[in-house]
Amino acid sequence: MIRIVLPVVSCVSLVAQMEPLYIGTYTNTAAQSRGIYSAHFDANTGSLSDVSVAAETANPSFLARHPYRPILYAVNEVPDGTVSSFAIGSKGELKFLGKSPTGGAAPCHLIVDRSGKWLLVANYNGANIAVMPILPDGKAGEPHVTPHNGSGPNPQQKEPHPHEIVEVAGNIILVPDLGADRIARYVLDSARGTLSPADPAGIRLPPGSGPRHLAASADGMKLYVLSELANTVTVFGQSNTGAAWSILQTIPLLLPQFEGRSTAAEIAMHPSGRYVYASNRGADDIVVFAIDSATGRLTRAGSAPTGATPRFFTIDPGGKWLLAAGQASNTVTVFAIDPAAGMLKAQSNPAHVPAPVFIGAGL
């Protein structure tokens, strides 16, 4: 059995009461964002305040903080993909350290591995993932890339599109590939920074699914895979030997009466392990699913409207609040989470942030 746990650097973690958190944005839109923004979040009241520019950089669409050094990394989602490195000051201010090529176009996701030695980057249009050493000065070094292969039946799937990197127990790296309709599985050699195929080397989804992001149960026996193109969540169960994964359920994100175009964006599990949340861009809501503790299967419990185009959301470690980034509405909305049912209630006055697409990576 492979036990899946949250990585040390969690892409969905918030910070303690009133400490700075960082917001990634798209700078190439009419919203005229300037880069990375910082804000203060009060975990007692759910208020988000003091939004300001922390660093000017192009399209910092995903951020990751080093597990034990005061350094923040941002992908620059541009044709010649790069990672920007920043030192975090005592008051949360960011000092630019340098920029490094990622070895592929349009990087959209990154993590720092648990050892703190390696930066792993998903190059969406580069059809590869990169492992980059973290140098003594905190900057990322030269990338070593691992190409992906495969395609799908949709126009968006003419080539591989790795979209997320998740580190789990046993040095296993999971990479949802939207273009290839699979979850690639690797073993990371944390001493050398090399990737080798795990056993099994991948988990297949139905053609045309477009897997984007995933969440895992605490015991590592269930994966909840969000498919952007199919607008579904697929539940995978793992055999006791850990050598095989099978589909237990596929559940739609959209109601039958929905008309129009919508693409799924983000998925996360509540810290209690009782609920899964998933966002829709087009329907512009976050769907709440209750988890059956015996089977791991999902039941739709309801949904909550968000700002336009909720590309990303994050849940605070205490499980009390959910923050959603409305990319097209230029808002970050804070939702209170009902502990008894998992449902969401929006707090008043969403914060204005231009084209937000990531929330988290705080001190």
C-alpha cells in the first residue's frame, strides 16, 4: 500500500491569523495586474485586507514556498517559461533573487519537494516536467526535463499538457496530464533529483476527460481526479497491494439543466476528510461533495456561486474558511464552511485583486 499524504509545501495551505499570504495573477489581461500580490487573512473573522503589490513579474500563475527557507517561487506562465525566485523579508516583503528557464513553454504549476532540494515544474505547453536544483542562494538551477507523450480526442489534446505536480509518500510524484488523459506516476530520487517511472507508471482516464488536478484521501487509498474537459470528478480506488488503481465512480460537476460552456478548474479535500470541493469556470460556482467514509464515493451536497471564472481556491488548515479566486471578476471571495454539512456561505465584500489565479504560499 502506498500512503498518500499532503506535501510539506501545500498548494492549498493558508497561513495563521493575520500573517501575509500571496496571490498569483495573470498580468496579460485587461485587468492590468502587476504580478504577485500580498494580503492579510484573519482566520478568526474571515476578513481579507491590505491587498497590495508584493512583486512585479509576468504571469505568476502559481506560487510555492520553500519548506524551511524564507523563499517564494513563482512560475512565469509565458512562451519562454521561467521561474522567478524571491526572498521573503521579515514583514512579508519580496526581494527578487533571479529568474531561471524551466525548459518548456507556459509553466502552470510548481512545488518544492519535501527535502527542500528540488523545484518541480509542470510545463503545460512544453509537454514536459522539469526538476530544478535549488541553489545555495535560493534560486533555481538548470532544469532536467522529462517529456510526456500521448494525446486525446479533443482539440485541446493534440499533445500532452501536464497541469499539476503532487508529491506523496514514498517519493511518488503524481502528474495529471490534461492532453494525454492520464495521471503520470514517478519516483523522485531526492539525492540526485532524477525521476524514474513508478509501478504502475500511470493511471488512465476515459478519452477526452482532460485530467487537471487531483486530491487524495488521508489513507492514500482513494484519488479524486478533476477532469477539466469532461467536467467530472473521477474516484479511483487502490488495491491493497498498491499495484493497481480502478475507477470507483465518475460524478458530473454540472447539473443537467446547465446550458453553456464550462470547464472544471480546481479540487480540494476538506481537512476533516469529509468533503471534496470542485470549481467550475462558466457555471462559476464551487460544488460541494460529501464523502462516504466506508466507500470513498461522492454525493453532491450543493454548490455556491463565486466570482466569475473561479480558477483556483484554497481551504485554511482549520477547515473554517475557503477563499476563491475569481479570475474574470477580479475578486477574492471568502466563504465560511459549515462544519456540520460542508456547505459554503459567502462573506460580504469580496476583496479586489486584478485577475487572481492562485491564493496561498504564505509565511
